[in-house]
Amino acid sequence: MNKQKIVKWTKVIIAVYAIIGISLYLLQDLLLFHPVVVQKDSVYHFNQPYKELFIPIDKETNINIIQFPVADSVSKGVVLYFHGNRTNISRYEPFAKNITKNNYSVWMIDYPGFGKSTGKITEATLYESALQMYKLARVNYQPSSIIIYGKSIGTGIATQLASIRDCKRLILETPYYGLASLVNNKLWMYPVKRMIHYQLPTYEYISKVTAPISIFHGTDDALIPLSNAFKLKSKLKQLDEFIVIENGTHNNLNSFPIMQQKLDSLFKQ
């Protein structure tokens, strides 16, 4: 290949690299979050009783919270549940039954732009929304009765909250070491940490959590590889636990008896 062709192909490669990088930078919110908007005056048709309320964060941001109460008994406490990056609370509502059956109420929050929540997503807004839900829970519950639960992208938010507020336990389902670390696994050729809008450094926050921690992750998780989450193990305290579920994927851990049995035992403590 002569020098002229080498120069030509070098320019093509650089142009493609730049176009892909710029596209990823500009479209990252669309790639990371997949919300489904619900009209504020619409009614959710869940298969369990619920109550909903809104928490204003600023002039544009109004956060929707769905509360699933315990059926036919006195609540032992509340689980603050931070869901994944898809649709809205309606996708995650079925998981509440796994918790309410153990006499814990469940409060689920929709992020800005998800469901009935309004506003623009920023990392600061995600943390502030979580904090406001915690403060609301503290009106009726002591920290010893509050469990913080994060799933997928919600694990970073849950861990940050548990790092600044006391709780009975932090439960993480399919967590990541940090968002930059996760993205860098696939886009190593780009300066990911400087490009992405959201860091969500779970590894940084988890070291500051004083409550017991339980982590669940599957061996066949294609979205958040076990190898990425497993790096969190070095940050855990002596009595914390990292539970690996064989053949578990990103979305099916709750179908495994081992997870159900472990959750049941945690909620009975």
C-alpha cells in the first residue's frame, strides 16, 4: 500500500472514530435511559393495592412515588426501591409482591421523564430525588426499619443514598462497579470518563455504607458482566455478602429459588 493510500485510510478511520464518538456523546441519554411517559391523570392498573404521591424537587422536576402497602398485617418497615433504566414503575411493580409478602411496604420512585415524573435527568437530580424519598420515609419509619434496594442502574443511586443516610440494609441486584467502568468495557478506545454525563461510582459510595450489604448477580448477565460487579467485592465489609446465581441473567434473578429464599431470610431478620 503506497503512502497516499495510507494517508487516505488514516483520514477515513479518524473521521469514523470522531463521528461515532460525537454520536455517542450526544445520544448517550437515549442509549442509557429508555423511559415510557404516563399521563399524570391516568390510573395505574396494578394487581395490588397502591397509593401514589408526588415530591417536587424544583420548578420543573416533580417525582412520582408509588407506595405498595403490606396486606392484612402490620408493616415491619419499608423498602425504598430504585428500579432499572426501562419504561417506568409498571415494569417493576410485580417485584413488590416478593417484598410485601414479608410484611415490608415498598416505595418505588420513577426518575425524571419516567412514568408520571417530570423534569430532566441529571446525576444530581437522581440523588436528590432519592434523598427526598428517604426523608419522607423517615416521617413514619426509623432507620432500623428502612431497607434500601437498587436494581441495575438503580444500584448506584441506592448505594449513594445508603452512603449518606442510615438504613437497616442495602440490597443490590445486578450492580455495576461504576458507570464509566461499565461503559469502558465496550468503548475502551474513547476517553469514556470525560465523555459520559453520569458517573454513578458505586465503588466510591459502597465503601462508605455502614449498614449490612447483600449483592445478587448472575453468571450470565450480558448487560452488566459479573466481572464488572465482582470488583465491588473488595469494597465490602467482613459480614457483607456477594451472592452469585449460576445461569442468572440481568432480568431473571427473581425467578431463581435461591434468590427468593435469601430475600425471605433477609426480610425476616
